[in-house]
Amino acid sequence: MHYERITRLLASCALLVAGFALAGPGAVGQVSGPVHDDFQRQVKDVLFDFDTHESPADIDALNTNAQWLKEHPQVRFSLEGYTDPNGDLVYNLALAQRRVNTVENTLIEMGISPSRIRSSIGWGELYQTCHDQTEECWHRNRRVTFEYASE
């Protein structure tokens, strides 16, 4: 019974994500301008190691992003999580969401107001940044990105 409930929940999540997939990553309306341009230059992806979500591979990137966000309290943003293509699609969707949740919770613990985070979604292996079949490429795909939303 427990297995059936989890399966239904994962199927529902997959349908929800499929709906978002039609819009694609970064679908939140973006605006250009000096703060947006600075955001694009300064706020970096947060990378994760294979099959992990508990903490980023490079915590310095997350610390740097949090510092920039503290210095720009008017900026709102979205978080988008990704995985490499290894593994089951549903598993990767859930792993990507857990990565996003980790980053979101850590930012909140660092003093970033939750009201500034427009959305947090895990895309799994969809929308790869690199398509080579190498460990270096897969590592670049195991990430949480920050998408500028507004001021």
C-alpha cells in the first residue's frame, strides 16, 4: 500500500513537472537592466556531486550567491535544479527537487527571506547544459541555477 501511494505521488509530480516543461526553464519573466546584468555576472550555479543532495560540491558558490543576494535585497529569483542523465527519469526529477530544496533551505538559514524566492522546481535531467558523455559534463549538469525574477 505504501509503495502504491509513493508511486501515485511520483506520477503526479511527473505530470506537474511535465506541465512546467512546456514553459521551459527560466520561464519566470526576466527583465534586463543593471541589476539583472550584475545578477547574471555574479550569481553562479551551485554544483552537486553524483547522486547527492545534502550539500553542494562547492559551498563557496552558494555562500557567494547568498552574499550578493543580501547586498541586493530587492532582487527576487527562482531556483531550478538539474541532474545528469544517469538514472531513472522519475528518480532524477525527485533528486533535482531535493537539491533545490537544499539550496532554498540553506539560503533561508543564511538570512535570505523566503518571500524573495518566486519558485523552486527540479527539472531532473531535462534541459542539460552539456551533452557529452563524460564525467566533467555530467558534473556540470548536476546543478541548481538561480534565475533572476524581478526587483
